[in-house]
Amino acid sequence: MSVLPPVRRDRIVAELPQCFSKESCLHTRESFHSKVTSACKQQRTGTVGRYRISKVIVVGDLSVGKTCLINRFCKDTFDKNYKATIGVDFEMERFEILGVPFSLQLWDTAGQERFKCIASTYYRGAQAIIIAFDLTDVSTLEHTRQWLQDALKENDASSVLLFLVGSKKDLSSPSQYALMEKDAIKVAKEMQAEYWSVSSLTGENVKEFFFRVASLTFESNVLAELEKTYARRIGEVVRINSNDRNVYQCTKKNKSTCCQ
Ligand SMILES: Nc1nc2c(ncn2[C@@H]2O[C@H](COP(=O)(O)OP(=O)(O)OP(=O)(O)O)[C@@H](O)[C@H]2O)c(=O)[nH]1
Ligand SMILES: [Mg+2]
């Protein structure tokens, strides 16, 4: 069995990364959920080990900067020449969160209309959806609602984490940015998404953003797994209890026959 190399030192998460803007932040806790930290401390790998991967899809209009965002984070590169994504591209990024190895599967989808049907076949089973728009083009912000609708057709809205990300921040002036941010935060609140603004050219907020995505998906996976384990245990206890009742009836009626 091939052993993976250790996680890069700059991919280690010990504290819950904070959100970008309090105004559009759904998970306002300052630290990881206590149940998650204790499960990880006890390395209850049965609980924590299983959920080591999270699927994240990145959607949004063509040329808004989805591929550049992923490449800046995964490869620390930036290509100013636009090469449209055809269908989907895929990157796997490994972290160590609270001492537990964890991977983000990043699915970079095509924004061009003609590739949309191929891309949408990869939406299913996402734990997080990143909807990207261009901070210098308000029409790409308006289109994010449709992108979200399409992505939610394949996923359970109640359990998927949503992020609305404004890209190309280096291209917008402070006054232009302030106006766009106000609109974007309004859209983020409507969507129940967490808003971020980034620049893949300068790298501004890119690492912080992906650390936040990885940490929140890790936390929700571990909590879901703990709940399942707890429910299974309760199930077992209930089953034993119901047997107890039989044992009780046996002893009341006739000890020898029914309770072997
Ligand atoms: N200045 C600046 N330019 C950017 C930034 N991000 C992307 N770009 C430019 O925008 C172009 C398109 O970016 P891509 O990441 O390829 O766009 P995309 O969303 O993947 O496009 P599709 O694959 O067609 O959906 C790139 O060639 C860059 O030149 C950024 O943060 N700042
Ligand atoms: Mg692309």
C-alpha cells in the first residue's frame, strides 16, 4: 500500500481559520467545535479517519478566474493568458487538520456555456460549492444565483457549505470595490453563503480562503460522522434494552426454557 508523503508544513491547521467578513459569515464560532477537537485528540480514527476527503466544486461564469484561483493555491502560479477549462479539471490538496490528514478534492468546472452540460455531471456529492464572480463585472455576480441553482440540483442544500468569492480584487479601485462588496454581501446573505474577495494575481486572501473551506468541511464531516456513530450506539442500546424486556418476561414466566 503506497504511503503518502507527509503533509506540507504550510498545510497544517491547528486553529479554525476566521471568516472574511462578519457581515456574511454563517459559522461565527471562533474555534473548532469541542466535539471535533476531542474526537481528533483521541484520534478515534474509526470516527475521524473515515472522512478524510471533501469534494469541493468551483462554478461561475467563463473567465471570472476559477482556474487561476485554484492554481494560485495549489501550485502558487498565475497565468495571465486565458485558457478556457473544457469540462472539468481536478486538483487534490492535502492538509493536516487538528493532527488528522485531510484532503480537498477541488473540481474546477468550465464556465463556457458549451461545456456546461459536461461540467454539471460532476456537481453531485459536493460538500462545498464555491461560486466565483469577477469583482470588475457585476453581470458575473448576477449570474451566481443561476450557478448556485444548477449546482444545488445535484446536492442537498441543507448540508452543503456555500462560498461566494469575488476574484480579481487587484483590478478594482477601492471605491469600485466598496460598491461591489455591498452588492456581493447582499447576494451572499440571500444564498446563505460566506463571502470572500481574493486576487489570484497577488495571492491576496487565497490561502486564508482555502484553509477556511478545508476547515469547515472537515468539521462538518467529523460532526456528521460522530452523530452517525452516536445514533448507531443508541440503536444498539435500544436493541439490547428490547432484549432485556424479553429476558425480564422470561424470568417472570419460566426461567429454564426461553432465556438460553
Ligand atoms: N488581474 C487579475 N487577473 C485575473 C485574476 N484571476 C484571473 N485573471 C485573469 O482572468 C483570466 C481568466 O481566468 P481563468 O481562471 O482562466 O477563468 P475561468 O473562470 O477558469 O474560466 P473558464 O475556465 O472559461 O470557466 C486569466 O487568464 C487571467 O488573465 C486575478 O485575480 N487578477
Ligand atoms: Mg477555467
